[in-house]
Amino acid sequence: MNDILLDVRDLTLDRGEKRILDRVSLTLAKGETLALVGESGAGKSTIAIALMGLLGRSATTSGTARFDDQPDLLSLSERGWAALRGRKLAMVFQDAGAALNPSFTVGRQLASVLRRQLGLSKFEARSRAVALMESVGINDAEGRMTAYPHQLSGGMQQRVMVAIALACNPDLLFADEPTSALDVTIQAQIIRLILEQTRARGASCIFVLHDLALASQSCDRIVVLYAGQVMEAGPTEVVLRDPRHPYTRLLQSCVIEIGTEDLTPPEGSVPPYDQMPAGCRFSTRCPRADARCAAERPPLQPVAGRDLACWHPEDAA
Amino acid sequence: MTPLFELREVEKTFEIRRKGKKLGLRALDGVRLTITQGASIALVGESGSGKSTLLRVLLGLTPPTEGVALYQGRPIAQVRAENREFARNVAMVYQDARGSLNPRMTVEALITEPLRHFGICTAAQAPARVRALLARVGLAPEVAGRFPSEMSGGQVRRVAIARALASEPTVLVADEAVSGLDVSSQAQLLNLLRRLQAEMGLTLIFITHDLGVASYLCAEIAIMYLGRIVETGPTRAVLDAPAHPYARALRKAAPEFFAPLAEPLTGEIPSPIDLPPGCRFSGRCAYAQADCRLTDPALLRLNDHRAAACLHPLTQSFANV
């Protein structure tokens, strides 16, 4: 299979005694968009950070992550990372206001990426930066080059972040909750911008999202995570139209849309790391769980067009 | 019957300096709002729409520059200054629940504070009262001995609600009380608020940017844009058939399963220092006509329950009413 861009197998990540990610596997084809969804502590952002080589020293990993012609991202040296990060892999962070440097103009921040990564001259970098700002829908790009981040609205800051991330035409873009700090009418603008720009470049995109409805509107495939384990993964249409994992069902039943009459959220919350069951981590809150679920981890295996990790899957809806 | 809160043509202008010049930033402009006893109303709008300033006016923390803001027929600022009754009756849950709770106080101390301040019960009765309040918001009695830092985001919000309920208020004002939470904790909290409103007959004023949350919790809705309420009415009726083009855009922007990704509005909210002439929404409005750029529409009645600040409201049946 040549069109696989990213193949993560059994990614496990420990911080001290805490197992943050527990044998996470996922694949991504070239040009595909993938949503990582789940609640806080699910490990969505950690996966993105691990695959960008931005983990601190306190974390230890096992497993493999093949990316393009790189046999394993997880065993790359810092030098190996320097050649990839920003060029082949790039990231749009949640809070653009915090991710951009407040002391430099946005034009300078954008141009510095082009100069460093592509070796452009100062003049070339500047004109390319203006073109990039225009391509992400910033009016008066020339004038905005000299603006500091705080002089731009949240939506404009996020557009600058997208421009910086796409500056070197990466093969894979991570977008970590790119719109959760923005107003709803701006959200759709930014998601569409990211989709259009990655599509135009033939790049793949991994979105970290907490909004299932937004995931259904923007991504080809979806991975549902709970406390660092993959519960269910597959084409968005298949998984969200007919979820078979009890957790996916519960997550979906908590989504409020206009006109929702009743919500039936699962009781309780995610257990602390020192009380995690050895088996399925959702078993402490799962209405279908039995003794086996708590003791033995269900393997992620194909069921009805998606991958499912559950001993007692739900019937078709 | 006198409404609980009544705002008439409320305007709030903040003076700011830009490049040495004094300018007026009109955070609220021509706000008309009536809230009756026992109502549940959602104030919805994007950042910069004036929700928080409106909230401060309702709480009597910010006096309006123009217009009148009344609580039971009397100016809010005056009622508030008289005695503690207003503060006791109108309780607030802040957006940043964790930030609103003193990190060096236990949950017990945090909830006892309003009990003592408002003289709700004797010192001897307080521990039992604290536990009753914790039970009411779905927290175990053991939580009383904990500090906010030892609790999850959802639990901290519950503590903030328990603390607000301690003074036995009749009005609960909540600023984005469920935003930023995971969907399951959000759903748990919404169910709690619904139950409390029904059981205690609370008047609920709920600030949110999420139309789904507004429709789940509140019978009425007021949608704000750049300092003005542009549409009010029963939540379901307004969201089913919005009359104001901005309300319609907001409705369409809400994520919806498998619907194509909508981009209902271009551009961004203009600066409140530099309001466009005529209708403040006309620059982004797909339905704007020539007169929209000349005349600033006030919030006017469409029928018995609904009102919109639009020269050309969208719902046909309201035309020429």
C-alpha cells in the first residue's frame, strides 16, 4: 500500500507511573483528513505532540510510527526531527494568540520560517510571505505584515498560524482544536480554510476535535479515544451514523444540537491513572461492562466496516 | 405585574484613548429587555457583542450611561446600594469557576462564607447546610474537606453553583457556566441546572455562545450583536425561523451532523469604536438593502412574543405587522 502516509502501531507513552497512551494504532492515507476525538485526558493532543517530536524528556514511548519514507518517527534523533518538523510535518495550535510570538510582527514570523526552512533571501521571503497571507484570506496582506499578533483578531491570528504551518507545503498538518477559541461564525471559515489549503497541496490533515458534529462535517475518518486507548476507528460516516462502541454511543448522546430534548450523560468521570483497569479503560463507566472487560483489553479488530475494541459491541442502530 | 428586570434604551459608553484622542466605545447601545419572575433566558452573542457588559448592568455593577435599568420597578444601582437583599436574591456563577473560588479555602469554607455573610443559618447549623447544598448539586459529602485544586473542572463548577445557591437566591445568573467542559460533564451540568430551575423556581439568566445549550436550558432567547439585542423571543420559535439575518447566520453556523460545512458570514465583527452608519450588521448582511445603510433599526415587536431590530425581517408572516 503505497498511499499510506502515516502508520502508527501500538504507540504507548508513559510519564513516570502514568500510562498516557496505551497501544494506540492508526493509519492515514495521503490526502486524507482524520479526526481524533474524545474528552480531556483521552490523549488526542498527546498523539499530535508525540508525532511532531515535541515530547519532553519526562515521557518514554514504545511502538512505531512510519511516516512517508521514514521508518520510525519515534526513534528519530533531534537532528532527524529538525529536517522534518516545519517542512514535512507542521502544526496549527489551539490558541494562536499564545502560539505566536508577541514581540515580533506576524510578517517577520512568517518570513523567518521561509528563510530558515527554504533558505530564501530576505526579499524573496517577504514577497512569499505576502502571497501566503493573501492565500489564507487576509485582506491588505501587505499592510498586515507589520502588525503584531495582539493587533489582529482571533480569527486573523489563526489565519496567520495556518499560513506559517503551510509555508513549506508539509505532507501532514496537525490542527489541534484550531477553532475552539473562536466565535462560531469564524469557526467554519477557519476549518474550511484548512481543508481547502491542505487539499490544494495534496497534504493530509489530522484534526484534534472535541465536537463530534464538526468532525462529521470536516473529516474522512475518525478515531475515538478514551483515556489513551482507541475505542473505535473508521470512516466518519460509518462510525458516527452507526456507532458500535458503547463509549462512542454515549459520547454522541451527550452532544447538544438545537432542539435536543433530553441528554443522558454517563455517570462518573475518568478514573485517575493509578486506578485504571488493566483491560478496557472505559469499563468503569460502561453500562455493558463485565469482569472480563476490566481484566482483559479487547483487541482493535474489524467489525462492520470499522475497527472496534470492545468485548460487547452494540448492535446495529 | 412588574417585571423582575426591565432595561429601557440602555447605553453604556466606555471612554478610551487611541493615539492621544478620547473616543467613546459603545459597549451597549439601545438595549431593551424585560425579564419576568421565573423566566429562563439565554443571552447569546459572539465576543464583543456586549453580553458581559449587559450582565454587569443587570447585577448593578456597572451603571448605564443612558437609559434605565430597573429591578422590580426601581433602579438597580439604588436597590443594590440599599442593603444586602439584592445581592442575596441575585446570585452569580462566574465563567472561570476555578478563578472565582479562593484556592486556599476548602469547599466547606467556601460555601460557609455566603451562609454567614447573609445570615442564612447559625454557625452550628452550617456544616449540615453545606452538605445539603453539596447533595443538591450532586457532590458527595467528603468533597467538603477538599480544595478546588483537588477537583476536576466539572466538580469545581458544581461547587460554584452550590456557593451561589447558598444565599437562597431567586435569580441565578450564569456566565458561560458550561463552556470549556467535556461533553459528558457539560451534559451532567445542564441536567443539574434544569432540575434546579424546576425544583427551586429560579429565574435563570444564562450567558452562552452555544445555541444548543440555549435551546436545552432556556425558554427565551436574546441574541446580541455589537452592543444591541437584535432578536428576542421564545427560543424554539426564534431558532426555527429567525427573523434577524444575524440570528439566522448564527443558527446556520452551529455544527450539525453530516451537514455541509456552512460559512454563513463573511468578514468579521466591526470595531465598536467605529460603528458603520445605519444598521450595525448591514456590512455583513446578505439581505441588506439601501435603507439599511442609512437607518439604524431599533428592537421592535413582530408579534406578541417576538421582536427584532431589522428593517426587513426574514419571517414572511411578520412583514408589515
